[in-house]
Amino acid sequence: MSKYHVNKKGYYGPFGGAYIPEMLYPNVEELQQKYMDIMQEESFLQEFQELLKDYVGRPSPLYLAKRLSARYGANIFLKREDLNHTGAHKINNTIGQILLAERLGKKRIIAETGAGQHGVATATVCALKGLECVVYMGEIDIQRQAPNVARMKMMGATVVAAQSGSKTLKDATNEALRDWINNPIDTHYIIGSVVGPHPYPDLVARFQSIISEETKKQLTEKTGNSSPDYVLACVGGGSNAAGMFYHFLEDEEVQLIAVEAAGHGVKSGESAATTALGKEGVLHGSRSILMQTEDGQVVEPYSISAGLDYPGIGPQHAWLYKSGRGKYVSITDDEAMQAGLLLTKLEGIIPAIESSHALAYLEKMTFHGNENVVICLSGRGDKDLDNYMKYFGF
Ligand SMILES: Cc1ncc(COP(=O)(O)O)c(C=O)c1O
């Protein structure tokens, strides 16, 4: 594996590892020891690929957005993860993890969710496999992502409100970890991003790497070249970006751009721009970069988009940032909302507000006319219609 992937000890440069309470050792160690063997089993690979094809609807299209391209003066391709079953990239990971959980003999699934997309994707695969499902979600996110809460409940999941802190994703993650400590034997925790103790960042990135695997083939068919000039993705914890970057990491000609949420502005005090504001530390079981006070308390993040409203990034992203392999930037609420509206008007595609952050960065780039740009359209905007309507006053 390359210098950008996890090493045998579970680290990306100085980041990663498994910083967990002793009571979680058995669960995490079991995963560490078994995940690679299980993921390489013939029967696992076959079922994973079949479900991605027939249930999720992969490969997701790589769409050349002509009107958007004309506006910015580059060939802009959208990797349409929004067209996946359940509406976002999250399902790639939950399909992989439910197959892993089955093979570990687990009967009960827990998950945390911010935008609700990961919660929906988890509830979906639990319905598919007939497993009990409990989803932790911040009270604030329950309010701003009501359609997704309804979906989870309809699929038989129990949705538990996290009432502490900012009542968003970080707090939901804390609750899920607490549950796992209390239920170590029969429960698998499906983490929804490339965060958490080793091996989660690696296994989630592997499940999401289908995004760049397909992109390379599709781009070759469309342009004769598998490498674009730029690849862009939004970053909450960083799973769609990790999947979108995965097969381009060694190809240093490809510029990787990760877009964080600046909320009301990086310096406004209401932001989730982790690399701009954060320092190295430990959050949710791994060493990474996170927003924290002088004495190490986690700073409450803010973004209009629930999926990016997280004070950290996964350890691989921390390493890509620190090593300079990736460029980490941020986009405000206002810039993202305008970009979402623009895509809707120019292409007839309503993006998730998370994905709108990646789209918004196009405004800040300068092109010379023929560059190929791939943007991960991580999800569809159905869940965000209320927010778009309120913001624009429709
Ligand atoms: C559509 C969409 N995009 C992006 C994200 C951010 O997550 P990640 O950074 O793990 O891709 C989310 C999270 O819920 C999401 O729903």
C-alpha cells in the first residue's frame, strides 16, 4: 500500500490508530483481525457486487454537465451518487458493513447519523437482512431532516435522539459509542464515515472506493484518459471524498480538492471548517485534526448542511492535508445554497446541500478551457427541500 493508505498499525502518517476505552477492545480487535479476510472472501465479494448492481443501481453514471461546463469553461463531470438507491453514497458502505456484520455473527446493528442519509442507508440494509436497527441522531438534525427520520422509522428502525452538546452528529456518535460499549457481543456499529478507531476509516474507504474505480473506467470511455485534472468532493467526516480520491491518490497529476463547510464564515464562530480551524488531537477513537479549544475541548461545529456539521475529519484526510497531497478549502452556507440553486436551474438536478459545497468551489477556480473536472455529487436534495425553500423563500 502507498504512503497515503493505512499502514499495518492502523495509521496514516501520524494520524489514525484506535484510541478507545478498554471496554471496546474486544469489539474493535475482532474487527481489526477479521475485516480484511472477510472482505477478500469470494462469497463476500460476489454478494457485495451483486447488491451494488441490482439493489443500489450501480454503476452510478458519470454525467458531463454541459451547461455547467459552458459556464465555468471546463469539462465538468458529475459522479451521480445521488442516483443510488436511498439517494446518496452512504449505501455503498452500509451494504458492505451489513455483509461484514452477518459474517461476524452479529444480530443487532447500531449507527449514528447527521443528515439522516447514513441512518436511512443503515435502516435499509437492516430491513434487507432482517436485523434489528437502532439509529442515534442529534435532536436538531431530527428536526431539520424530518423526511429521513420518517424513512428510517418506516423501515423498522428505532431512532434515538441525542440530547447533549450541539445535539448534532458529534453527539449522536458519542451515544452510539456508549451503546456499543454496553452491547459488545451481539452488536455491530456501522460507522457512516471514514472516522472512528482503526479499522473503520480503512474499511469505509474501501467500500466507498467503488466511486473512483467506476469513475476511472467511465472517464476513459468518455475522454480516452482515466485521469482528470481535478477531483472535488465535500467533506463531513470524509467518506464520499475518500471514495472519490481512492484510486487517484497515487496519480499526483490529479489535483484532489476537499471542500469543508465554513458555515457563516471561517472566522464567524459558527463553522465546521476543520482544517482551517482545527488542531491535532483525538476524536471518536482516532488521532486526527479537530476543532478544539486551547484546553482540548471539542468546539461545537455549525453548518447549514447536517452532513458536514462535524468538528473533525477522518485520519486519512488529516494526512492528505498535512502531506499536501490534497487541497482542503471551505465554502459558506450562502455560497453552497447558491451553487445548489445554480445546478438545479442549469442541469435540472437538485443536489444535497452537502454536495452543493463541492459545486460552489467551482466559482473559486480558474480554468483554461479544456480541463476535465470530476465532482462527486454525493447525494440528492430531496431531504433538503424544506431548507432550500426556507432559504430562498419559495
Ligand atoms: C449527501 C451527503 N454528502 C456528504 C455527506 C458527508 O459525509 P462524508 O464526508 O462522510 O461523505 C453526507 C453525510 O450525511 C451526505 O448525506
